[in-house]
Amino acid sequence: MWTKIVHNARVLSALQQCIVLAVVAVAFYVLITNASANIDALGIASGFGFLQERAGYAISFQLIDYSPNDTYLRAYAVGLLNTLLVSVLSIVFATIIGVFLGVCRVSENWLLGRLSHLAVEFLRNVPLIVHLIWWYGLMLALPNVRQAISFQDGAFLSNRGLTVAWASDGSLVGWGVVSIIGGAVLGYALIARYRAGLQWKGFGPPVWPAILAGAVVVPILVYLFTGSSWQWDVPVSRGFGFAGGVNLPPELLALWLALSFYSASYIAEIVRGSIQSVSRGQYEAARALGFSEMPTMLRLIVPQAIYPMVPQVTSTYLNIIKNSSLGVVVGYMELVSATGGTTLNQTGQAIECIALVMATYCAISLITSLLMNIYNYRISLRTHS
Amino acid sequence: MTVSATQSHSGVQVPPHHPLGHQVTRWIKTQLFPTPFQSCLSLITLVLLVWFTPLALDWLLFSATFVGDSKADCIGGGACWLPVTQRIELFVYGFYPDTEIWRVNIAFGLAAAILPLLYIKQIDRRWVLGYLIVLPFLMWWLLKGGVGLPEVSSTKFAGILVTVFLGVIGMLFALPMGVLLALGRRSNKPVIKLLSVLYIELVRSVPVITLLFMASLMIQLLFPEGMTIDIFLRVLIVLIMFTAAYMAETIRGGLQGMPSGQYEAAKALGFSYWKTMGLIILPQVLRNTIPPLLTQFIGLFKETTLVVVVGVLDVVGIAMSTTAAPEWLGLEHEVYLFLALFFFTICFTLSRYARHLEKQMEKSRS
């Protein structure tokens, strides 16, 4: 009777799972009791109450107002925004360089192909931290403020970073974003209207050039009409620093460039792989139909290559966000160096701080994969129906 | 030979044989100057190459200083490689005692021996597997000492020694853990599956640096008072845990690629789950996933450089301390270039090797 029950596969399986669960639970219990005993012994507070306390440390670069008198929570928000800023900048730059290198890599020009192959291999086989400390060294080796490299007197590059002219009331970003989004929506609305009026559904011109055109043209028009009334805040050299303008510190520039070039090599490989994955027959068919080189690429190969590219590129973008944590090496105050570094050292609440940082990264990944899945679902509907 | 002879006799046209010079000009014409646009591109790149290569070579080699004692000896106008050549022992062996350096050399040799072992087909796979299992313990024993060898404190570990040690040992311990996680993720037992998925996804969605911070700042809180673990070991554990999660996904890909006939055949023969996996599925999966696993090793090798953030002096740490040393101030380009070339050489060779193995496999399959 007893052996019969034990040898039942389902009972056995349930038993195994219970044992595994019990082991994990006991391990967690032991760790948590240890932790609480240690925390009591060291006299460290617990819980997330510390977030409301005064932070007391300065952050050299911030997107929202922040002073040492603000709370740890605000310092966390500053760090998060800095992470997102450098990630977005790097994603844009890495995509541009990566697509360029990838296209060069598949080009029919032997010399160009070899050279970009060499560049890609060099960029991707050197660890990111080496890229970073190298760029940082270069940034610090730039001339000082007095001899800063000037671009039309509107931007200055020195060992204090890049200082650029900016609209004085800070509304430039707000209006810029609004006009870009508004332009994109306008472009989409126009093209959707045009496509809806067509007799053959689904055979109209593609949607994305219209969105892109809207996002580019509308801001330019807005600038042309209102630009004269803007107050430009031009940086002026004042001894050891600049007065006015907005300053991108060398830490940000180094991290931005390092992340961009390192990740560009991955994007280049993705672009190359996707273009080469389009079957040879497609090229031959295009040639047989009398398509020349450029239309073959743009109308036939790229649209087919872009779908397998999307998930891989997304994971590269996620890696950029995760790798931006290397800011801690050069002292760029992003999420990990602000909350996981200074806040942790000041409060001693290691578990809470690290949990907070990890949870934030998890949330970013989850949101991205969710968007990715929605996109994939829509694509699969379009290609398989 | 005979086929082409008969064909040419029966009147089928044989491609005419071109002299070499003609072939070269034709190649240049088709590869470099097929269209006006391409010709422009080629010309621009050629001009840049011709202008840049001599300058670079001159700086790197011809005007560079390789021998000397201090920065004052660098008068050639080219690169000053003295911080590297003068400190090469520090770069390779760290602070390892001079009399024991032979142990490090043997450990390097043992690690490098993996590649030929993977390459030579005649060796029984079981021997290779056995070697891979013994290797991390052997390396640990050689470097750390203990039974029969004088003990070396891990505070003396630095430089390339740390990088290679963390990379190889991390990889070899992560492999079994990755296999278990991959099997767990494909298990039909909900609890095991859920735990594996949670672990893999959690580790994969956070940056390595936060895990390293956890190792350096948080783990002490989780263990009973008085029990301290060497920072080196803690960092190693984190790298293993981290790599295992990524590896699990690679191996899962391999498991999904196995035809279901293999499972059915095993079931028909009455094999148990572990016998099916251990004797039939995993040997095939592991063999097929050697190229992606090597790529993963390259990734891990590059990730080990992050340990410098928590104060372990790997080769990057030594380089950073060199550029900060007053006697070598201002020579960061040479030091970082050396660092970049070091990683490039190893990672590029390994990636070529992985590519080669992959091609061989494709060939043997078709």
C-alpha cells in the first residue's frame, strides 16, 4: 500500500516539489533571520523610511532641481533620470553608428567591408570599462576652460565637458518634445487619412516616413516662427568655468561615447545578420524584375530584414540601459552610483538600497519586454494572416 | 579531371584560363570600382588609409620607446610603452610572490589547454569532461596553495592572473548550474519551473554591477556574525550566479532544438528522466552549444573587468593604478591601448575559434 503511493508518479513529483520549496524557504528564513540579527547588532535602521530623510550630498549633474537639502527619494529620482538620459542618448548614437557600420559591412565594396569588419571586431572585443576609462582620459585631457574649443561661440568643449547655449527659461526641452510628438501625430493622422481613402487597402505608401517627416518638419517650422523671440543663454568663459548655457560634464560625455561605440558594434552585427538572412532568391528576383541596387535594398531587403532585427535590437537597448550603471566607475551620478553608492554608504541600509536599484532595473526590463511582446504580436498578426 | 576533359571534347565551353594580372585587375574592378559611387567610396577610404597607416605605425612602433627606466627616456616622439614594459610583471602576476610564480604559469597553461582539447576529435569526450571538472579545483589549489604548497593570500592576486582565474573558474562552475537551471525551466513541475524562471529572469534583468555591490556590501549582512568570506570568493560566486543565468538560456535554446524523436526513443527504451538527459539529450546539446558557450565565455571574460568597481585589482585595476601613479602620469593612451589589445587578442581569437567550430558543425550536419 505504502510503496504503491510512493511509486505513483504524481505523488513523487509533488513530493519532490515540496522538498525543493522547503529547502528554498528554509534558506530564505535563515538568511533573513541572520540579516535582522546583524542589522540589530550594527544598529542600522530598516525599512524604506530613510527615503524621506535629508540626503545631504551634492549631485553635479541633474535634470530636475536638486540640492543636498532634498530627500533621498529625490536623489533617487535624479539618479534614475540621469540613467535614462545617458541611455537614451547612447541608444540614439549607437543606432546611428551601428547601422552605418552594419551597412558598410554588407556593402559590395571590399575595402569598406573589411575596414568596418575590423572596426566592429575591435569595438566589441574590448570590454566596455576599457572604452569608458579611455574616453574619460581623453575628456580630461582636453584644453582647460580658457583655451576651450569653440564651435561658432555657441558651444564650448573643454576639460569641464561640453557647454552649449540653451533657451534661458529652460522651456526649450518642453516645447521641443511637444512639437516633435505633435509633428509625429500629425504626420500619422495625415497618412492614415490618405491611406483610408485608397481603393486597395494595405497598398498605400508606408506609414513611417510620414511620421518621421512630421517629427522633423513641425519642430523646424515652430522654430522658424517663434525662434526670434527666444532668449538664448550663451555660455561665457569666467575664469575656471562657464557662466550660462547648459553643461554636459565629462563623465556624461565619456559614458555616452563609450556606450555608443561599444553597443554600436553589436547593432552592426545585428544589421549585417538580418540583411544577410534575407534569402538570395529575393535579390535574384529583384534583379530579374529589373530593380536597380538602391530600390532593391530599400523596398525589398530592408523591409524583410527589419522584423527579425527588432527583438535583438531591443535586447541590445536593454543592455545599454543596464551598462549605463558603469557610470559608477567615472563618477557619473546615475541610479547605481547615487542610490546604490552614496545613499547606501551614508545610511548603511544595504539591503533596501540594493533592492530598490534592482527593482528599478527589473521594472525597466519588464516594461520593455511587455512593449516588445505587444509589438511581436502585432507583427505576427500582420505576417501570418 | 576526366569529366571536364570529356565535356571539353564534346564541345561544351570551358571557362578560359586568365593570367594572374588579368584576374587582379578584374578583381579590383568588380570589388573596388564597380560603379562611380563605389569608386568614390573606395578612393576616399584608400586615401585615408594611405595617410593614416604610416602615422599610426610610426607612433606605435617606429618612434616608440620600449626600453628605459622612466618617462624621461621617452624622447622618440612616439608611444611610450615603458609603463607597460616596466610593470609587465605587475600586469601579469599582480603581487604574487616571485618564488611562486611558476604556479601561476602552470595554471595559465592548464587553462589554455582546454582549447586544443576541444579541438582534437580523437580524445574521448569523457576525458575532456573529466579535465574540465578537475581543472577549477586544480587551478584554485595551485594559486591559493594549501595541501603541500605554501599558502598565498588572495590579497596578493591582481592583474591578468585575476582576470583569467575569474573567467575560467567562473565559466566552469557556471556550466553545471546553467544546465540545471535550463532543465528546471523546461521541467513540467510547476514549482521547479517557477523558481528557475524567477531566478533566470531576475538575474538577467539587473546590471552585473548591482550584483557585485550586493557581494561586496550586502552579503556580510546575510551570514551569521563572525563568518567572513574573502571578497575574491564573493565576487567569484556572483560571477558564477550571473553567468549561469545567461548560460541557462543558451542551453535552453539547445534543448528546444533537440528533435522530439530523441525523447521518444529514450522513453521507448524505458530510460528514466535523468538517464534520458544525462546519456542522450545533454551530450548532444552540450556539443551543439559549444560555439555559443564560447561566445558566453568571451562575455564573461569581459565582464570580469567590472570587479574593479568593488576593489578587486584585475588587469584594469592595475592599469588604472599605473596611469594614476605620479611617475607615469599622462601616459594613459599607451596603457589603455595595451589593455585594449590584450582583450582584443584573446576575445577575437576565441570568437574566431567559436565561428570555426560552428562552421565545422554545420558541415558535418549537412
